[in-house]
Amino acid sequence: QIGLKTNVSVNVVKQIQFADQKQEFNKRPTKIGRRSLSRSISQSSTDSYGSAASYTDSSDDETSPRDKQQKNSKGNGDFCIKNIKQADFGRREIEIAEQEMPALMALRKRAQGEKPLAGAKVVGCTHITAQTAVLMETLTALGAQCRWAACNIYSTQNEVAAALAEGGFSVFAWKGESEDDFWWCIDRCVNLEGWQPNMILDDGGDLTHWIYKKYPNMFKKIKGIVEESVTGVHRLYQLSKAGKLCVPAMNVNDSVTKQKFDNLYCCRESILDGLKRTTDVMFGGKQVVVCGYGEVGKGCCAALKAMGSIVYVTEIDPICALQACMDGFRLVKLNEVIRQVDIVITCTGNKNVVVREYLDRMKNGCIVCNMGHSNTEIDVASLRTPELTWERVRSQVDHVIWPDGKRIVLLAEGRLLNLSCSTVPTFVLSITATTQALALIELYNAPEGRYKQDVYLLPKKMDEYVASLHLPTFDAHLTELSDEQAKYLGLNKNGPFKPNYYR
């Protein structure tokens, strides 16, 4: 059983056993929500997700990394990145990230004796940033071997990829890959003679899709899949519903810590950062419409309201709509306010939320941006017509000018604002990365038969454990239940404190 004390032994971390040793992760119903599942498998891979702090500048040569022969200082060349000479810069960024990822560092410390991932061969496809590097190096400290590709053609921090390659990791990624490069990198990551992966860590489902498509026999030795994203999780449920999922899979996306922190608190900070870096806009008094009041929308609205903005909300879900009203926001239809607002922010996960009709009616100087999952929310394609003029202001900022002189400011061409134009708080990513690491440990060490060929949710016990590992950062002190109090509530003194259906 995992306790919430910080002195949990390595053996406990390795086993991650719970009060009921035979209890499986609660299965999420396979009913599909309202989000469309028809997007192409690689669409999320082309959504812009770049670091504003990248050392990749225009002076880099244009030679494709695929055409270069590079080796690290130890003579190893099993990688493909932009420039190995940037490794020192990347190492400094990783060291900074380590300071804000206390739980992963704690797992490393506790793994000094036993290695809960000894023998694990993890193939990963995620955003390759300094925070991912901390996760990868933690998995290695826990005993795993790793090979990695990027899940997004814009997301890789080249200097971090260089640092990983210099450290001996097989990394295949660089910022600005073509679509062909993207699949080539995944294939190089997976297809190595004499190396068979037995665990998958995916973000978006592209790696899982590629193995199913090209190397289905690999699943005979793969123990499980850990998936982080909304898109990837939906595709796992589709496979499960069709009876085609041949290994157990962990749904990390719907864990409470991921939803609350990666979506709500992360966006509450990064929405302002992205807008300030791109437009230097003053928020006080500005009229803003936020489309969608899920966790992302809640974070955006809270931040803008605190800065003095007048915030309107659009919603299709009456429960989320009522929450917006109770939080003091005016619930409207987009066509009711589109002529008067100064900023339009989409965060629905849907498509065609802001179409050409609305873009035509916007006021001069209106800022349009997206905080949702992909670049489908704003109909950018409708703006690429002969009568409209595009002017690049700076990286990720465009003026779109109408024949009468009206212009709107489009950010990141409708892709993710915070991840295209700024950065994401490392501490938030620490929570998600720790959950991923623990899910890998659990699937890898689970006895045969505990998990069937299905998609499983993380139990509250693991969510609470991840949260507890981050509390020492704030010098926070948890109150402990007395025996009498625990009996009164019907709880174990060490948790879990919420039912598994709590979200």
C-alpha cells in the first residue's frame, strides 16, 4: 500500500500495491464523449508546440538532420537531432527544470537501491522538452532503457535533444520536421535490430498507431501502453471497443492531478504569458470572450478576470454553463458579442468554433487565439483567400487584413497559444510526468492477469501519492485523521480520501 508519508521505501514504490492487492484500476466506460474522433491520427502531431526559449536560430544550416552523420563525445551515433554541439545549452535547461520537478527527483533518490524498471525497454513519443528530459533520465535511473521520438513537429527543443543524445539517449527529433520526417523518426525509434520494446509511453497515439500498422508482432512482448493526451486516449477506447486493443493501457489524461493541474492551473498562468509575449496587450478593461468553460476555460477566465478584463463565456454544456454563471461570467452566444470584443480565445476541443462569418464581423485589431487541443477550433483555412492580405508581424503573430483596411491579430496560426508562443510551468509538468512514471512502473511490475486488454484509469491512491510528493516544495503539512475520525468517515487513515469516480 502506498502511504502519503515521504519516507516510502523503494520497494513500495516498485510494487505500488494498494490496500486490495487484487484490485484493478477502475475501467472507464467506453462510451465516447462529444469530441469528434474523426481527426487524422497525426493531426495533433502538427499542432504548434514550441519553446520560446529555444536556442534554435535562423543561423542554423538548412541541411536535414537525416543527411548528417553526428556522434556524441563517446562515439555513439544512434540518434538523429539538429546539432549535437548545442548539448551544453540543453544540459543547463534540464538542470533548471530539475529544480521544479521535485517528485521525479524524489523517485530517483528512492530508486538508488532497487530498480523498479530494471529490464524495461520504453519507447516514447512525447514533446521533447527540458521537462521530458527529466522524465527520461528518471526512467533510466529507475532501470529502464529508452528510445524517444517527438509527438509534434514543432515541439522539440533542439538543445535539449542534443543534451539527451550527448547523455547516451537514442533520440530522433528536431524542431520543424516535415510530415515525412515525423514518421521516419518514429520508425527509427521503434525499428532497431536486436532491440524489442516492452513498454510504450505515448502522447497523441501516433506511436501506438505506427506499431499497430507496421510492427503488430511487437505487441506480443509489450506489457502495456501509457497514454497522456485526450486524442490518444480516445483512440485507445476506440481500439478497445472494436476488440483490437491487444495489451493493457493506462489513461493518464483523466487522472485528477493531470486534469486539475495540467489544464486548470497551467492555463491560468500561461494564457497571460502567451498573450503578453506576442501582443504586449493591456488586459484591464478589455472585453474578452472565452469559448468553452472546461478546465482550460476556467483557468483562462480566472486569470483574465483577475487582471481586470470583462469576460464573456460560451458553452454547450449546461453544467459548465451554470458554473460560469456562478463564477460571475456572462454566458452568451458568440454572435451576440463578436462585434464588440477585443480578444477571442477558443478552448473547446471542437472544430469550427470561430468560422469565417465571425472573423468577418470582428472589430479592427481584435486578437484571435486558441488554447484548445488542436488547430481545428479557428477556421484559419477560410482566411487564406485572395481578397485577404497576410502580414507576418513577428514569429507566431500575423495580421490578416480585409479589403476595407480592417485587420485582426491571429496568434500561432490558430495553434496552441501557450505552447507556441510561451512556455508551460515546469512544476505542472512534474505532476503529469510523475503520474506517467508511476503508471509505467505499475504496468511493468503487475502480475500476469491483473490487467486485461482494456483501458484503465489511475486510482485515487496514485493521484494522492503524486500530489503528496509535491507538497514538501511548499513546506506544507498534512493533517492526519485520528482513528476515531477515520472510522466515522469510513476511510483508511492513509487514503484514498475520495471515491474512484471523483473527478
